[in-house]
Amino acid sequence: MDFPETLGVVLTGGLARRMGGGDKARLCIGGKTILDRVIERLRPQCSGLVINANADAGRFADTGLAVAADSVADHPGPLAGILAGLDWAARHAPQIEWVVSAPSDCPFLPRDLAARLHRARVDAKAVLACASSGGRRHPVVALWPPTLRDELRRAITREQVRRVSEWSARYAGGVAEWPAEPVDPFFNVNTPEQLAEAERMAARHPEA
């Protein structure tokens, strides 16, 4: 890798209400689970990979990856998952100065995600960097330094901040842009209709 050591964090802490509950990351697209697709894409880009998940961590034992649970109660959203990843890095891999987060429901993640986020951060002389496609930003798909974990914990627990974009806007940020055609690399699966659309996209564009 031609960028600093980076830990990947796959965010699976959501409740999947629009999908009817359960682990939507275990749904299949093109004969492969969404989670497997995400891991397959992120693993080569990262020095290590962990899963942010709550409840029974054993359900991810087949991945061979460590599981970092939210340390904040009541499912406050993806910011808690990012915090879990930053805390895990600080505790278990203190030599790693960067964490890249991605949701577990994005089956077409780009294979150059970490490299381009680092480039965007450096080019902008920024603290953070997030992904964008077709001019639309994706704040959850982003690069973070673990040194911000105490500030993030305070924002979640004391200030009741819940939106990733609200918190990240406090810091200088770079943006890495990808085209949204023919397949948006950050298309996410939240509903049965989006699952069916992702299946069609995978069939039409197997290279994605």
C-alpha cells in the first residue's frame, strides 16, 4: 500500500427496520452475501479489518474478524459504530493512525476506496475525508483518525449528535469523487426493492 496503515471498519450495527429486521448484510447478491462482497473489497486495502456489530457477536464468527460493539447504549446510529472502530484501533492497533469506515449494505464498494480517501485528505490538507458519487456525499464512507475518539464520544453522549455529517462538518475534510454510472459504488441496500435492483445491477455489470 502506498498510504499509511489503515484499519477498515464494516458497520453492521443498524437494525434493518426497512428490510424487516435481521442481518441484511447476509442477504445475497449474485450468489454472494453483501457482507462477503464488502469484506472482499475492503480487506486488500486495509492493514486489518473489524466488524462493528451489536447483540450476538458470534454470528460473525465465520468471517474470522474481530467484532467491536457499540460502547454507547440505545443504538444511536452509525456515529457509535465509527466510535467503536476508533476505540478498537486505539486499544488493539495503536500503531494505526487511520480508520476507514464503510456500511455493510454497500455491495459495490470501490477497490481503491482507502487510497483515494487518503489522497483527498492530503490534497485538501484536511483532518478527514469522505466519499462522494455523482456529486452526492456519503459521510459514513470516510477516513478518520482515532485521535478524535474522545471528541466523538463527547458529541454522542453529551451533545446528542446523531448525524455523521453534522459531526464531521466540525473538521476540515477532503472529498474523493467517483462516478455514479454505470453502477454507483455506494449504492446501499435498505429495502427489498433495493435488493432486487442491486441483483439486476450485479447481473448487468459483473465487473462492479
